[in-house]
Amino acid sequence: MERPLSYTLPIVVGLSFCKKRHTNDLNELIAWLKANPNRASMGISAVGPRLLSEWFRIETGTRYTLVPYRGSGPAVQDLASGQIDLFFGTPDLLSLARAGSIKVHAATSDKRLAIAPEVPTFAELGLPKISWSAWYRLFAPAGRIELKRRASARLGCGPASPTFSRARNKHPRCSARL
């Protein structure tokens, strides 16, 4: 039986959108979406982005067409090529934003990301209820104590690490059962 080997840090999600809309910030995007209901499309690749898309729609009073994808790779390709307009993605999309292929206008974190201080949070932009992060775990066969210890030490985010403890305290429904 496999057991959790280690936890990683929460992954923050941001709202990305294609530059073909020519909106400079999130407020302009929301205004455009309200003025043009169902003319934009949002790619969804997993449960988290699907929930976020509904949350965003409800909080902003906007409407758009949801386009399901089998994974984020194809969705990101379509976002960059202009086939879809919106996508909630992870910070790995920052390279596309910095290259000018897409825009990233808001992060779902509580504070600005250290790797993207130029991207404001939804809370800063007047949408404090849109806050989200995902957790990832590594698994290994039961009884691999040394492997678990080494992995947690290298990742710096095992249950005993200060980073994990701070994150767990922030998200009390998460628990470590190692």
C-alpha cells in the first residue's frame, strides 16, 4: 500500500487570458465580458479550474462559454493561439505572459507571488472571495522511512517543515497523516 511521502507547497492559480481581447486589466476584461455575454470562451482542464470559472462568473456577473479540455497543455496551446479567451492556470504560464503571448491579470493567492510581483491578487482588484490554491502530494510504498525523510528534507515541505506548518495552519481542513 502506498502512503504519502511528502507534501509540496500550495500551487496558486491565476486568471490568464489571450491578448486578442486587448483589455489592459481585469476590470476592463470584466466590463467587456458584461457588455458581450457568451462571446468569450474559457478553457477548463480540471475540477479546480472548473470551480474557479463558476466562482469568477458568479462574483463578476459575467457569462462565457466553457470549453472542456483533457489537461492543461492543450488548453494553454489554444489560449496562446487565440482559440479560447480565458483560462485559470498555474504560475508556469508566466513565461508565456512575459513573452507577450498571453496576459495574466490576477492571482488567486492572498498575497502577490514572489515570482510575479507585477500580478495583483483578486482581492487587490476588488474580488476578495476569489482565493484558491491546490495541494500536491508525493507517494511511495509503505515502510520507506528513509526515502520519506530524504524527500521531505530535499523538498523542504514535509509535515515537520515550517513552510508546511504555516500553510497547514492557513488551511485548517488540510491534515497530515503520515
